[in-house]
Amino acid sequence: MKRNSPGVPLVLVVSPGDEADRGYCLEQVAAAYDIVLLTGAEPSWEKPHIVDHAVADLNDTTALLSAGRALAQRHDLAGVVTWDEWNLIPTARLARALGLAANSVEVMRACRNKATARTLFARHGVPSAASMKARTLREAELATRTLGFPAVIKPAAAAGSIGVIRIDRPEELPAAFEFASVGASRSREDTGVLVEEYLDGPEVSVECVTHRGTTTAVSVTRKNLGPAPYFDETGHTVDAADPLLAKVAPTAAAAIKALGITDGVQHVEIRLVGGRPRLIEVNARLGGDMIGHLVHLATGVDLARAAADIACGRTPDLTPTRHQAAAIRFIYPAYSGTLTARRVTKTTGGVERVRFQRQTGDRLVLPQDGGDLYTARIGFLITTGLTTAVAEARAQEVYRNLDVQVAPVPPAALITGEHAA
């Protein structure tokens, strides 16, 4: 572990995540702060970036608060931050217990609960989707009669497209409701299901930084989605020169204000319907899928550092220092099965990294077989270029030079859950 640096503020990071997805966040924060870590497992890759840590069951609020208080007794903490969606509310509760600056627990609850967020969007005139909560299949049937088809069935409080599915006909509803209910069961706050109006149009996200009530839209992320009826993301691009940013920024800022967020980094998901922005949701943390890293590659703005700055009472530096594009493409199998090979056969220019997250022998399960993007994803690759077109062309070239082989597995084995999560 690092030694404490004299005069350097200490920030408490709750739940650092996996090295492949979130390692860059810890690395960027550690460049400016000493880090004290609150985590659910003994640190490994995190050790070079931290000065102290505590291990606790992050699903146990009492244990999390106790461990956080113990760290605060050992260190003079300047702030607390998390980029883990599942720990937004516990982190807000911990900040309040330690007397550290943060958005309130109530605000975090509104961000985590999509039904509450839709109500606040409507109250404040933010264009969103019509939505109805359904506790039973019967209530879901009644909701689809009101909202019509196509419709989206989704958990009220989840993330990462878990349990989100589109239906086009009434007969598809029972299976979709079960799919969404399974995803919703993973939430600690609300295990309910929503039936929503389908927003037909391209999906983007706006990466925002809010400081003392003022929101700056840093960049826009254009998303590529997999085949319907699921909403799994197959790739993203960020371009410092994207003209769409000016069009979607006001709607993103209005949504953040409607939820009562005053500080932090936000990942705001939007669909363009008839060319006009409509809100999907506001995530009150740094976007996943390496989006913060793409933003840094394309613009030079460091969102992880900005999150720590705000948590510690500092004004973040959002000055762009780069002007290019970056792309990420996720590696998925064509069908569920056992991964038998994964390698890059040829290197090409403009490749920032290729990262495999699954090992040979791992079971891969696609959504249609009962899995999700996490049980199916093999890894990802990131490329850069002067424009989006160049970055995407390079990503496509790398993808063509991957040797990924999957051995099919009998459907019965997938249904019984014999797979590595």
C-alpha cells in the first residue's frame, strides 16, 4: 500500500469495483488524493493506490456504517465517493453519519427508483416516458392496455440493462414480466417492475458534472445496442466534437435539477425521439462500461478526479485538453456456451487496450438463455482516432482479428444455472 502523503487530502472510496471496468477510476483519483478504501473483499489490485482499507459486507448497512466510522477514526477524511450504482444510497447514508458533504439519502433514493424519477420528471416538465408500476402480471396487463405496444418491461431499481426487455404483443408479456421480476429481485431498494412507453429512437448518454447546483455537460456518448428485445449495449463512442452535445445538454441538466442533485458526476441516459431528447434515467455516478475512460481519451477531462474533487469540497477542473474520439466495443459470443479460446491474432494501430474478462473454460450465458450482459460478456477493446469514424473503423479491424471460440452447451445446463456469473 501507499504511504500517507503529507498535505494530501484523504478520500474514502466505497466499493471500487472490478479492475477491468473501474481500475482507471481508482488510478485517476490516486494521482491527486490519498485513498482509504471500504470494500467487500480483501484488496488485491487496489493495494498500490490506497493507504488503508476496511473490509465489510456492503449489503449490510450496519456493517458498512461501522467499517466507515472505524476508518474515519483512523483518518481525517476530506470526502467520500462511490461509482458503484448499488452503493449510492449506503454511501450517502455513510456521508451523513460522518458529517461529510454529499447528496442526501432521499435524493439518491429518487435516482435509484425509476418510478420516483419519472414522477419528478413529469412534475418539473422534463420530457420522459409514460410509466406505470406493476406488482403483478395482472397489473402489468392493465398497464399495457393504457400505454399500448411496443412497451418496455423493466425493474424499478436496477442498472446495466438488467431485466429490461421490449414486448410488441400481449402474448409476450408473461415471459417478459418474469424476466424483469428476476432482474428486480437483485435490488436492495425496490423489487417492483415498471411498464413503460417504448421510446423509439437512438440512445445516447450525457456525461455531466454538477457542482453547487450548476451542471456542466462534458460529453455525449453514442450507444450501440444489441438485437431486440433486449437492451444490452454492444459499444459506445465519445467524440469531443460531437454536435449533439449542445442539443441534449439542457434536457440532461433539467433532469438532474428535477431530482434534486446538487453535486457529483452523473450519467444521464436519453433517447432521441423524432430528433428530440426524452429522458430514460439519471444515474448519480460515473457511467460504467469504461465511459469515463473514453471521455478522458477524447477530451482530457477526468471524471473520476472530478467526482473526488467535489466530494472533498474542491472545484473540479473540466477544461478539455484533447480533441479526438474514442470507441469501445464489447466482445460477446454468438451463442451461449463454454469459452474455449480468446486471443488477438494481429495488432493494429490506434488500439488503446484489449481486455479479456473471462477465462477459457468459463460458461457464457446470453439474455435469451437466462443470463445478462455480465454473464455473456467476454471482454472489450478500446480504440482512438481523430474522428468517430476513424475510431470505429479501428475497432472493427481489431474485432476482425479476434480469435474467440465457444463450445455450445445443452439448453438444460443453461437453465439449471450451471454457469460462471
